[in-house]
Amino acid sequence: MEPQTLFWLVPAASLIALLFAAIFFFNMKKADEGTDRMKEIAGYVREGAMAYLKQQYKVVAIFFAIIAVVFGVMAYFGLQNNIVPVAFLTGGIFSGLAGFIGMKTATYASGRVAEACRDEHDGLNRGLKLAFRSGAVLGLTVVGFGLLDISAWYLILDNTGLVRGEGVSKLVEITTIMLTFGMGASLQALFARVGGGIYTKAADVGADLVGKTEFHFNEDDPRNPATIADNVGDNVGDVAGMGADLYESYAGSILASAALGAAATATLVAQGKLAADMAYGEGLKMVMAPMVIGAVGAILSVLGIFIVRTKQGATQSQLMAALNRGINFSGVLIALAAAGVLYLLGIENWLGLWGSIVIGLVVGILIGKVTEYYTSFEYKPVKFIAENATTGPATVIISGIGVGMISTCWPVIFIVLGTIGAYLCAAGGLEFSSANLSMGLYGIGIAAVGMLSTLGLTLATDAYGPISDNAGGNAEMSGLGESVRSRTDALDALGNTTAATGKGFAIGSAALTALALLASYIEELKIAAGRLGDADITLSLFSGPVGKGTEVATWDIATFMSKFEVTLMNPKVLLGIFIGAMLSFLFCGLTMNAVGRAAKRMVEEVRSQLSDKEVLEGRKKADYARCVGISTQGAQREMIVPSLIAVVVPILTGLFMGVAGVFGLLAGGLAGGFVLAVFMANSGGAWDNAKKFIETGDAAFCGKHTPIHDASVVGDTVGDPFKDTSGPSLNILIKLMSMVSIVTAGLNIVFSLL
């Protein structure tokens, strides 16, 4: 089948995904909102979330405008394609829009989920389905907008005069230009993740430290002034932030794979292994494959959503099994459909590439299983942390850190084995010839596409978490009683695990995508060199030329790496690795301290309000707006510096240490950031569910409002910025540094100090 024919499945799938997102949204809106008090609580949360997001988008818009102007200047001087500033902006707009729609849905859904849980006969099943399908709005919106943006830009670049050239070289330039809208998505995602994470954890820590440990309030007690800000934070951090995060992961994996496919075809032509008159057709197949597989995954994810259901009184393992049924069903169908897509496209090594896709799917599932094991209170690690609460908060924190560190082992092993497997399947062997290397890298990229092909469904399980959490808050503040709260708590505890699983999934996909982006950086450097024509290309101000621009543009990957001295024996590479690894810790330190400063102000405000006896006794309503304002101001102020670091450091590294230094930076950031992100996400999730386990009143413990429970709350507050601010932001940092390097490759080619 002609690739152009299958391509139309991409925009069609985007429209199908967006259609079902709209159906789920409007069906949710038809559900009963509950009592007037429930409507009032939901209104407070919705108002606070929208006010925060509006303020955040104002700040982000300023930065986007400045960066777009910089890209415009680069394009004017021939260092970048003229369309790049526009592509950059569209990536940011779609990323922000996906997060906005997901958050709007979540704020409408939570009160309705609480009302569904009031059903004594089928409340758990009704609540699960409503929360999950409301979360699916975010998942389907992300994949829908991602596929729409990708297909639109491909049609624009392929059918206008914006890209000069012909044949496979045109495909290479089209796909590398499309990568630049990934930078816009990444930058928007980082602001959303960091800002939302600071907001939610400042409120959460303030609400827990004062409300739970000092006054022994229940979770979401309406007397606690920070409880509305806490519920708002769940939406802006874990819904809007996660949506923007995985939008750029999804788009980035497809775009990086498409660029690597075009580059691999060009390498085969240069080596005489593929006739020039056949190159465009073969290259088009490689470019279309990740797009079409993403489209098939979006359609099959819709089917998986309808499978998720459970029974009244289900255990945590049964609830998780209900979600896994949908994911596993879609995963199997996508694996089978991917084989059909590759076969229909007529790709020569279709079976090997299918193996890479299946490996990506399996690695994603395995990372999710490991995360579930280390963060669910059905298993030993969380129970071990809970047992340590009997001796105080110090041992809770020590055991949580230990569990998080141990939990990094298997995800790293799975990524290593998955990368080797994907490379071998696509390359057909371990021989590192240029052709094998190019195809192997394409295999790694398409493995990331395979991992993210079920995103419409896996992101639904993630967004489900904060919706369930807010449903529990609404039930508590509305006084719906213990039976309703027990059902919302069951959904919420499952949500903690699915959120942790989603973070592990996002981090794993980031690792594979970042590896593919490293190779894409080379292709962008070669294109930038080609724009310079016969001008000499040098390594630095103090070295002689390595070749003419037109010559550098024809080098294969192995030659390029050799000529630009990208080797571990080059001190610039080693220095870049050190800087990249350090950057992950610097970024986490800045975001952790940002949460600490905002939380300190929140704690002081909550204590001040609860010093009023009327507020403490519930005779006077707490001033929720003041706490919402503290979180909003803190997040807006504190998110700027960490986000700028991700943009500025790759540019400065390139200007001072050139291409070799940038490669070291990206490698160090990838290795250090991946391991640190897994550690922080799993430690935070384990602390949270250790607290939840103690609250269940298991025979070994005493339940809520005891010294043991207080110790677990301290562990949970330490873990809050681990799992919801610093940890999940790292996977965006990893990819954003790669995207920035790709977009500024023209500067790296023309100037380097050392």
C-alpha cells in the first residue's frame, strides 16, 4: 500500500480521538453533581484552578514571545529555517491546550465521581468508570492534538515551498524542522510541571503538617484553610502538568523516529546500498511508520477505555486489575496492528522493526509493573515503610529513601535490555557500520513510539488519580459519611499507584526518546552545515577547519562523531557529562527549595487562621482564597529560574565547548536525570501509600490520629515534592535540553570558544 494512502489515517485518528474525548466530556457533564454543598466545593476548586492556569499562561506567553524572536533572528541570518519560530509556537499552544482541557474536565468530574460513589449497590464501579473516562478526556486530547499537529505540519512542509530540495534530502529537512515544535511543547510542559508541582505541594505540605499532625484533622477537613488549595493543586500539577508533559513525549518520540528514518535512508543512499531513484519512496515509508502506528494506537486506546469496570467491594488488586485489563487489551491489539502497518508499508525489515515496537511496549509495561510493586501497599516495600513508622518519622524517611534507591535497579535494566533489543532487531546485528547504526537508532526511536502507543489509555489512568483524590475531598468537605468516603478512598489509593505508574512510564519513554533525539541532533547539525555551503567548519576559534559545509552535510554518523572528536578521551565530552549530571541535582534542589519556601508561608497562614477558635470549631468558614493566593504567587515566582536553566545551559555549553561538549551534556543529563527521576517518583509514591496503608487501620497499626500515623504523614510530606514536583519534571528537563540543542544546532556549527 502507498505510504501516502496510509498517512491519511493519522489526521483521521486525531479526529476520532478528539471526538471520543468530547463524547466522554459531555457524558460526564450529564452526570449528577450532587448536593448544593458538593456543587459549592467543586466550584471553589474549579475557580482556583482556572485562575492559576490563566496567570501561568500569561507568564509563559512572555517567554515564548522572546524565544520566538530569537529564533526569528537566527532564521534571518540563515542559521535556522524560516518556519521554525512558527512551529515552535504551535507546539507550545497545543501542549498548553491539551493540559487546559484535561484540567477543565477534571474539575467538573471530581464532584460527580463523589456523587456516583454514594450509590450503595454499584458506587465503586460507577465512580471508577466515571473517573477513568473523565481521565480519558486528557489522554485522548493529548494524542488527538499530537497527531493533528504532526499531520498538519507534514502536509504544510511537504506541499509548499517552505522546504527546498528534493528526494530523501527533503524528507530529512522536513522531519528535522518538525522536531522544533517539540521544543515548544517541551518548554510549555516544563513550566506546567514545575509551576503546577510547586503549587500543589506547597498546599499539600501546609495542609498535612498543620491540619493532620498538629490538629489531627481528617484528610480534606473543611476547617483546614489549605484544603481547597490542595485540591486545586492536584488538578494544575497532576492533570494540566502531566498532560503537557506526555504531549511532548508523545510528539517527540514520533518526530524523532521519523527524522531518524529519513536519515537512515539517506545513509543507505550515500553508501550505495540504495538506488537514488528509490530513496524517496523508501524514506517515506520510514517516516510514515511511526506516525501511522501512533494513529492506530490512538484508535485502539478508545476500545480499551470501554473495558475498564469493577465490582462493589473490590480490593486494591482487583481495582488495579480492572485498569490493567484495558491497558493489556489495547497493548496486544496495537502490537498486532503494528505488524500489519509495517507490512502494508512494504518496509524491507518490517519484522525486525516490529520486534523493536513490541520491545518498547513490553518495556513500558514492565516499568509500570516495577513502579506498582514499589508504590502499592499491596506489596512488601510500602508495608516495610509503614512498619518503620512505629519508631518515628526518621525511620520512615530512611526506609523510603532506601526503597526509592533500590527501585531504580529494574527500570534501568529494562531500559538497557530494551535499547539493546530494539537496536538489534532494527539493525540486524551488533556491527556498528554506518548503515547498521542508522537503522539501529531508528529502531530505538520506534521502540519509544511503541511504548507510547497506548498513551490515550495510560494517560487516562494517570489523570484518574487526581480526579479520585478530589472526589474524596469533596465527599469529606460535603459530609457524605464514612461509607462514601471509604469508596472514594479506595479509588484514591489506587490513584496514587496509577499516578506513580504514569510517572515511571513517562520517565521510561523519556529515556528512549532522548536517545533518539541525540541522533537527531547530528542530523540537524549536518543540515545547518549544508546551509553554510562552501564555508569552512571548525571545532573552535583555535582550531583549523574539519571540512566545508557541503562536505560535512554528507558525512555519516560514524564519520561525523570522529571528525568532531565526540569521544570519551576528549575532555570536553567528560566535562559536559559532569555538567549534565550535576544539572539534574541542581534542578531538583531548586524546585525542592521552592516548595519548601512556599510551604513555609502556607504553614504560617494555616496556623494563623486556625488560631481563631471559631474557624477551628467550624463555626466560621476558613479563608480558602488566601491559601490559594499563596500557592499561586509562590508557583509563578519560583518556576522561572529552574525552567530557564534547561534552556540556557545547553546554549552556553554549545558556545563554550562546541558539539563535543553538548553531546557530553546530553548524555550526562540523560543518565543522571533518568535514575534520579525514578528514585524520586518511587520514593514519593511509596511514602504516600505507606500513610494510606496505616490509615486503613490494619491490625498491626492503629489507624488515623496516632503517633504512628503522624510519622507516616511526615514521610508523605517529604515525598510530596519528590513525586509531584522535582521527579516528574526531570524527564522533561532531559528532553528539553535535547530539543534546545537541536534548535540551536546552527550556532554550534558556526561558533565554539574552546
